[in-house]
Amino acid sequence: MVDTTTAKLLSSIERLGDLLGAWLDLHLINIIAILIGAWLVRHFGATLLNRLLHSTIRPDLYPTKTDREKRIKTLNSLVGAVMRVGVYIIAAILIVGEINPSYTTALFASAGLIGVAVGFGAQSLIRDFVSGIFIITENQYRVGDIVDIGGVSGTVAEVTIRTTVLRDINGYVHHVPNGTITITTNRTIGYSGINEELLVDQSTDMNQLEHIISHIGEQLKAMPEFHEIIIEPPRVASVNGITPNGVSVRIGGRTTPGDAWKVKSEMYRLLRKELQKHKIKLGVPLVMPKTQAK
């Protein structure tokens, strides 16, 4: 009795092994080929698309080479994400078809119901997706831009169809869902402005001050490190007002995107030296007295 049961069990295992071996002979190679093909498309497709973007995006459409590179990086991020998801979905469908063709038919038959369920359960995800498409196609900001989004300021590290990744000045990384973005301030698109206020003593000779600031602007423009990035050299743009504390003067200028802070740093270094040289005194800012707590 035991020998008969053991023989039947061994026979069943042998038949199962034969079936499994036959199935592997028919499908394993195909599944491996699908996985290898998906990896090749994912790896080399990204490189090909990157080269295609570089060759099709015309340089004359952008004011600077940096603007063009930012646009290419942003589009490459979007296309790469879409291609990655597409490759994974197609590979999964092909593998399911290899395991059992009837599973593929059932998968497509249930796709409508799954879509309805996902539509109700992932509305925020769909909103993020749609918002991401608009952000990228409208070129609101690019990888490398300095932006203010939802109370967070930082450099755009990555733009995907679902989130925007910012790295702030402390190195912290912030992931902002695209669907939650309502107002965006881009500090590095087109040009960056120099808009500084200088408060000088009322005894200051304004013509002399204007000449000093204009001369500093010319010096900055002549420097090799600033020659290409200064669009409009710093100058006295206006006199904003006269108060008992001094005369308020606005210094204005323009630089290439994201370079204003470097120019302002050097401008103030030179300005301090010139003000001391010509004995021009700064005004005293008005400090409001603190109210006593009751």
C-alpha cells in the first residue's frame, strides 16, 4: 500500500516536473527576452531621447545657452518618466501573456473597472499629473531655476509629472506635489534684477553719489568675471524719498538669470570703499520704539 502511494506520488512529481520543464522551454526564454528588451529600451531609449532633444530644440529660441540647457533637462525628465512607466506597463502585460494568455484578456476586460476605481481613489494623483504637464509645457520653471513655491525657496533639482523637487540653501530637499502649487515665483528666468536701496546722509552731494555708483557699474562691467553676466550695469535709478534720517536712493541694474547676488556682493565691496574715500556718510534707519507690554 505504501509502495503504491509512493509510486503514485513520484509519478505525479515527475509529470509536474515534465510540465514545468516544457513550460519553461516554451516561455522562460521569452520572459527573459522581454526583461532584457525592457532594460535595453529603458537604458538606451533615455540616451537617444536626450540626444534627440539636444538636436531638435533650437538655440535661437532661448536668450542664453543656460536657458536652453535648463529646458532640455526639464523635458528630458518628463520624457524619461513617461517612457519608464510605459516600458514597465508593456513589459508586465507581455509577461502576463506569456504566463497565461487568458490572464491578459481578463486584465484588459477589467481595465475599465480598475480605471473607475483609480479615478475615485487617486484624484490627487491625477491632479498632480495634469498640473505637472502644464508646468512643463508652459515652461513655468526649469531644472536649475531658483523659485519660491508654497512657502519654500530653493533650486529646482527635478521636475516630474507628479512632483517638483527643490533643494534649499541649507541643502534640505523638499518634494512639492504639483497639484498643490498655486503661485510660483521664478527668480532666474529671463534676467535677474539688482534692486537695492541705499540710505545716505542729507548732506550728501547727489551728483557726486550718482557719479560714484555709475563708475562702479562701469568697473563691474569691465571685470572679466562679470562682463558676460551684466546686462545693465548698476546705476542710480531713482531718489525714493527724503526723511530726517537721510536720503533714500534706489540702485538698479540687470544680470543674467541667477547672477545678481554675485554682482551685488562685489558692488557693495567697491561702494563701501568709495564712500569712505569721498567721506560720504550713510543715513541712520528709523527704528520704531518697542511698545511696553502691559
